[in-house]
Amino acid sequence: MPCSVNGCFLAVSGFFERIFKKIGIFIGTYPVLLIIGSVIVALGLSCGMLTLSSESDTETLYTPVNSRASQDRVQYQATFPDATGSNYRGYALTTLDMNGQLLISSTTGGNVFTSASVEEMRTLISDIKSINATFDSVVFTYSDICARQGGSCYVSGEFLTTDAVYQAYLSGGITYPRWNNIDLSAFLGQVDSTGGQLVSAKYLSITFNLRMDSADNKAKARAWEEEFLKRAAALDTTSTRINYAASHSLDTELNKNTNGDIVFFSITFPLMITYATVVAGGDGVSSRAWASLAGVLAAGFGILSSFGLVSLCGVKFVNIVGVTPFLVIGIGVDDMFLLMSSWAETYPLRDQTVASRMGKTFASAGIGITITSLTNLLAFLTGISSVFLSVRNFCVYTGVGVIFCYLYQCLLFSPCLALHARRVDSNRHCMTCLKTKSRDEFRNDGASTCKVFCCGGSPPTKRGQDERFFETLPRKYLPRMLLNMWGKIVVILIYIVYLSVSIWGTLNFKQGLILKNLVSSTSYYYSYRETYDMHFPRAFPIPFVFGSTTDYTNTQTVNNIDLLIQNAKSDSSVDADSLICWLNIYRNDSSYDSSSSAAFVSGLKTFLTANTVYENDVAFDSSNNCIIASRCYLFSTDIKDSNVQADVMVRMRALADNSPLSVYTFYPSYIFYEQYVAILPSTLQTVGIALVVMTIVTCIFLPHPLLVFLVVINIVSILVGIFGFLHFWGLSLSSVTMIHLLMSVGFSVDFSVHVCSAYMIGKGRNRREKVESAIVHAAGPILNGGMSSFLGILVLVFSKSYIFNSFFKIMFTVILFGMLHAVFLFPVVLVILGPVVKSRGGESPTPPVDHLLT
């Protein structure tokens, strides 16, 4: 059985090697034409970037597509018209509020209700109200676009700065948390109260609400918000300190932050060129510096081509795509190192043509770079099925980038490598292309040291002549470290500790995207959000919406409504005293009449006319004689944890769904809570699909059951480490980190498969000899590729963007764990459990560098 499995592996490897050999010969025969064609295609496709459009709306990008809340919102908005222009009620909004908000505190950090502070707050409010904004060449002020209640502009919290309220405060007449049937906790932060009496408050929230009852008014509101932010940033205060934000601040700051940090790519590109040039090394003739430059440029062309083509197809650029260049250039440079490593194996074959040697290079490296690109591509393709638009678009851009990077490494860098070979074979200098002499010949001629070093050179005759630190170190020391008993014990013990820590972290990581983390910690929005979250309650409305089939004159129906509300009140996360329900008040009103539906509606209209606070909560049909929907509200308790907020939403939905009534619950904030519900199932599904796909790919390129099993276990082990270290990095599981987890699946396969492949076709009569051969041939390229990938993301450690910073943390974790698993753990596993297979003649041939990971 082992022999048949080994024979199958060799047959599959031989099949792919023959195909790639033909490709390599073609590339080596027509390098100039391929270079010209690649450049023309790259420049042509890059022009597509002129059509690039972006999407920056936070809701669109970071909440699940077609979620339950988004479906309920359609019905909710169709039922209840926007009343912000006539009867503003914050709890009755049908869409997220548009406003400008000030969080005002004392400069001393003490009570905000001092004479100087109150007077300055009145000045600030007046100043904000006087802001002029322009839309469609029309100048308007706050009073033209303000949300209205009772015929006047409604500024939340402004009443607390009036003289009447201030005098009541001074006389001890303000109760807390409720005063005159108003919940003061919504406006005051860090409150000190004694015996239900307000003593002091360190923060006061003033919100300038805007009307949203038409598309034109929404556009005006957005224009006013822009002017509000400018004015708020310029406010000069003496007694108070201001934190401020507008409803669109998160979107604006997110784009500003991400776009600003894309400049890091301009640093990464020359850094990668420098590293590739240094590693390539060589003398005046054998130097691969120009070839290395071509390899980095090929990755850059892949990025430009993918962005251009995807933009032409109408896929919008999203801010998280900003990390794509860092990822693609790392993959491209890794492929470049693999090709150069395989090319070095042909140094002793200088008697053959460049085309023939290029055929051998691709026969060796073609499988390796194909596995690298294919696994990453498939991982990103699985991400297209995600419920998050940001993940979908990222995977499209990056997946196409991986394809083009692979093609340009084959059709641009490899032809450049062929031209490099022609120059080297003719003993021409790398800078002048003029024929030169070897360094020994220059020394014999008595040339200066400088001339010997700068001008001398000769073609390499064996691989070791131009290898560097990361290529030679593993083969010298790793076999001795890992293949003795104590080395195995130490590796296994360290792995047990790693796995234990990772599992603990996995059980404790948080879910969901904390939106303030999307912006820089130096942003005004971050400061505002942190202050608000810390000092103000996070209670939210829980509306229950009753449908058109609800018969309010039926005793059983009314009992069911009461039962639903009572069950909701019994939830520990719901404030039982917070009910706002027109039906309860109407039933105790003199106009109440349930003798018939017509009498009920007639009395209700009279009731609503006298009690406008409830008029938003009952919707009538076009004849104005039938109720098509109504709503009653409860409020949650003060919940800071977004996951708990999402849990409350789910429990309230369950109550509504299990009720015999036609009822559902919806509030605009539910749209964002959905991500906390969807993120874990979506991540597990997407990563699970990717894992299955990777297993299939591994079976194709590595057809050995035991090794396929070991590769899958290795991938799972790396994923557990990455999930676990989300907790230690302070990251939560979100649509942003989901992208990085998808990426890690592809990288994990690369690390694992190539070590196994090197083991299978490595020289040796037993496990130990084959593992040693695998280490010698695979460890160097793995470390070299890992280092180049690390350098590609190193600059992101200085980023202020959560997206880029989290990308660095997870990518660093992927590289580190992947290398450690492949170079240290996997050899130990293989020397203990690896299959013992032999080629014809009792030994396997020396493994080509095709199957080695960079």
C-alpha cells in the first residue's frame, strides 16, 4: 500500500512537472516578447483605475447584507412616516438620527452646573444655532433644517441650560434620574445624587437634531453637519471643555484615517526592493539585483492590474482594500524567491540553453508557486460568500490581485530572469552589460581592491555561491536541534503550552466590531465616543410593532399584548418601568371606546389629538379609518457591551416570534447589532468552507492520506493559535479580522504542504533521513519568504488605522506561527509519524526546490 501511494504521488508530481517544464521552455525562448506584452497589458489594465469608485458608508460595509434587521427596516419605514420635521421623538425614529452633538464638561473636571459653565453653554448653543450652511446655492441656518417638536426646534438637553431649570437646580428642586417625567440620565453623565436629588453632573450632552423627512432635507442636514464640525473644532471656551461629533463623523474619519495610512505602501515598496536586492547578492556578474527589482515590480503590476480590472467591473473600493497591496506584494516576492531558488539549482547546467534551464526551473518551482497562489486565491474566493460587503469586495480585489501577481511572476519576472541568465552566461557586468573578467583575474592583473570588488565577477557554478544567511543557517543547525530526543521533547512541550494558551484565548475573545476603533485614537470622534461610552448610559428603545390583523377591541388580543409586554419586562436587561405605550394610556382615557372598531378608531383620533406624544405610534390606512400598525416601547437597561445589546435584540425577537400576535421588534440600531449575531457563524462557515477547499487542493497536489490529514491538522492548529491570540492582541472577531483569518488559511496551507512535499520526494531510507532532507531544502526558503512578508507589513506597526494595525498584528501572527509550525513542529511530527516511502532503487531523488515554500 505505501508503495502504491508513493507511486501515485510521484505520478502526479511528474505530470505537473512536465507541464511546467514546457511553460518554462516557452518563457526562456521568448523573454522579450513576454516582457513587452506583460507591460502593455499591465499599463492598459491600470487605466481602469480611472473608473474607481469607493464605498465608505459604515452600515453598508460592516453590517450583514440582507439581515433580519434590514428586512424589518423596509417594513418599518414603509409603515411609519418620518416625523422629524413635525413631531420629533428619538425613540420613534425610523432611521439612524442625523445630528451634531456636544459633550460639555467643566475645565476643572468638576460640576458642569456652575454659573460660569451654564452661561458659557448658553453662548455655545446660540453660536451653533447661528451656523450658516449652503446646499444647492441656497444658504440656510439650523432653524431651517432642525428637527421639530411642538412647533419649535428640538435640541436635546438644551432645557437643562435654561434659567428656570438652573434656578430649580440651585434650590435643590431637580430630582434624578427622572424629573417632570423626563429621564435626565439621557442628558447627564457622571452624576452625583443624594436621596433622589441631583447634586452635580460632570457632563452634559447637547444634541442638535436634524430633520430627515425628505431626500432634500437629508442633503441639507449633511451640509449643516459639515459646517457644525468646522464650528465645533474652532470653539474657544474658558469654563467648559468640548467633545463633539456629527452623525457622519465615523464614515468621514474612517476614510481619512485609512487613506492617510496608504502612504505606508510607498515605504514598503522600496523596502522590499532593498531586501530583495540584498538577499539576491552576488558579484558584478552574478548579481541578481535587477532580476529582483523585476520581481518586486511584477508584484506591483499585479496590484495595478487587479485594481484597474475590478474597478472596470464596477466593484467598489472599500477602505479595508487598502491592505491588499501589502498582502499581494508579500505573496509576489515569496514567489520570486522560490523561482530564484530553483534557478540556482541549474547553475551546474551552464552547458544547456537558457530555455532548457528555465524549463527545469519551472518543472521544479512551478508547482510551488502555483500552490501558493491557488490556495490564497481559493481562500479569498470563499470569502466572496460572506454576508459582509467589506469582506466580499476585499476578497474580489485581493483574489484578482493574487491571480495577476502569479501571472506577472511567470510572464514578466521569469522572462527577466532568462535575460539575466543570458547576461551572466556571457560574463557581462550587471551595470554596464559589458564583458568583464573575474575577480581573480583582476587581482592577478594588480587591480585595486575597489576595482576588483566593483568590476570583477563570474558566473556561479553551484548553488551555494550566492546563498545568504537565511538559506544556509537552517541546513546547518536545524537537523541537529530537532532530530535528537531532547529537541523533540522541547518542541512538543512548547507546542502543548502554545495550544493551551491558544485554546484559552479562543474561549475568551470578543465578537463584533467596536466602531470607534476604526478611527485613529487621535481623532476627535474617538475622543467623543470614548467619553460618551464611559459617562453616558447605553440604553436603547425596544419597539414592538403590531400588524394590521391586530384587533384592539378583542379582549384576548389585548391580553396577549399585555402578556408580551410583561414577558419583555421580566427580562433582566429591560427596564420594567420604561414602558411607553399608547394603548395603555388610551385605555384609561375618557375617549376610550372598544364597543366596535369604528368607535375605537374614532376615540383614538380624539386621544391622539390631545396627546401628540403618541401620534407617531399609530399608523392608519389611506382612508384614515383602519389601523394598519402601531407600536409600544420598552427601553433596555444601561448596557455597555455590544454583544449583550445584540443578545437582548435576539431575545426580544424570540418573544415577538413566539407570540400569537402579528408582531415584530425593530429599531435602527438593530442594523449594527446584527454584526454581533452574524459574525461568529459567518466566520466559522467561511473559514470552514476555505478549510474544505484547501483539503481538496492538498489532495490534488499531495495525494497521500496521512500527509493530507497532517496538513489539515496543522492548518487547524495554526487557526486555533490565531483565534486565541485575537484576545491577547486586544482584537475582536469582526468583519475586519475575518478577512485576516481567511488569509491565514491560505498561508497555513503554503507552509504545510511544501514541507510535506519536500519530505515525500526527499532522499532518505528512513523517516529521519527524509526529514533532514526536507529541512535542508525547505526551511531556508520558508524563513526567507517569511522575512520578506514580515518586512512587507512592518511599516504598518506605525499605522493609526485599526484596519492596518489589526492587519499587521494578525499577519505577523500568521507568519510567525506558520514558520514555527513548518520549520520546527512539522519535522518533529514527520520524524515520528511520517510515512516511510521509497522511490525506485530504494531512495528518493534529491527534492527539487519546486515544492518549497517561500
